[in-house]
Amino acid sequence: MFPFHHGLEQSIISHLQKGPLSTVGLLSFLRKTRRGTTKQGMYAALRKLVKAEVVVKHKTQVSLNATWLTRIETFVSLANHFYASNARSGNFLDIVDGDRISYEFKNANATDTFWIHVLLLLVEAYPGATFFAYNPHCWFFLVRPESERTLRDVIVRNKSQYLVAVGGRRSLDRAIKREFDGKRSQYAMRESPLFKKNNYYVNVIGDYVIEVWIDVAHAEAIERLYRSAESFTPEIEDELRDIINSKGKTKLVVSRDKKKAEKLRRTLAKPFYVQKRKG
């Protein structure tokens, strides 16, 4: 994520922070702050940054890679929430049965960043435990596929199961079916929602229950999009991404509750073939 180690590369990134530049303009700025910078040296540093996908270059125009910026934002958001939560509440892995920790985020996208982190830590803490999830809609695979595939693949590699149910059978619900192999990873599309609130998401792994409530207005916007979309297109992707990035209160609660986890597990397991494993 942070492949730049030399002063010239760092200077290039600093200058591009304010917006794209031409190579001529970039060299001019560099020479003002780093006397002796040569054209050859700048291009050598640019090649390294382009190869590392930190910078994109088209003809003479240079800019920071939007994908890299997203990764940096994700990293910072995760670090802030994780360290802040440790300071005020302790590590969720250390809580005892009956305890819970609550986190709040500015939007659904920031929530999912921390959410995936929580789940990966729990997968490590409960090796072999089956992962159960209920989502009104599993939009994660549509706009955050890299993170969701990482979680799925880690669980599958651990010879466990990744089991996800959703509350509908719309075109966008069907669009992610190919992400599941039907054995280690299974996907169930219900005829109707499992819970009354369309902003409520829940996961179970081991003795832990992870509950998420996204912003009500955002949940309604997602529902409208799922009802109207006939297929998953770039335009639909942009609209969905705009929704989850929009500012709106979202809450994530991590509970360690053996009885609640077992009760939810029985409910969530109904549409799946579940292997007999611990958890």
C-alpha cells in the first residue's frame, strides 16, 4: 500500500495531492522544492509509482490513482476506528459472554471496512467455525468485491463454510450467485425478508454475533435501486456506490452471546447444507 520509500517519490505524491499535473508542470514544482531534480530522475520515479499503481499517467498528464486513494482511505478509516475503539472499549476479542461493544460510522462504506476486519479476526479466533450471514441484499459483492472475496476465500481455505442469505430475488440479488460454489460457499435468496427492518444485517461466527444497522434512508435507496434495476451495469454500480458513500449514521455492534448466537445459527442454517463442524 505504501510502496514509496524515496524522497522524490514522496514529493511527487505531495504535489499531485492537489490535483493532476502535466509532466512539465510537475517537474517545475519539483525543482522548486528539490533543487537538482532532473527530468530523467522524475520519469524514473514516475515509472515506479505507475508500476505500484499509486499514480496513473496518460500522455503528459499525471494524477494519483483513485483506486490507491481508496485503499489509503480504507486503511486510515480502519486504523482510526480500531485504535479508538481499543482506547475506549477494549478489544472485542477480549469481551466475555454477555458483553457487547458498539461502533458508529459515517457511512456504510466505512462500516464495511471495519466490519470485514472484525470478521477476519473472528475467523482466525474460531478456526473451522461456519460463517452465517443474513443481508437484506448482499451489495458488498457489487461495489466492494475485493474485500468480500477475501473474507470468503479465507473461510473456504480454512475448510469451513461461508453461508449467506438475502431477503429477495431481484436481478441484482441474482447477479452475485456466481460468487458461490454451492458447497463451501453457499447463497440463498429468500422469497421475502427474514427481518422486518430492511437496514438490519447480521452475522454469526462462533459465540459472536455481529449486527449492523445502516442509515434508514440509505436502506430505502438501496431497496428502490434493487427493485428498479434489470441488470448490474456500470451506471447501477455508480449509483449504488454513491449511496453507500453518502453520509449517514451507521452502527455496528459486536456481541459475545453464546445463546443468541446458537439461536440465530439455527434460523440462518435452514436453507443451507451445513457440514458438521465446531461453531
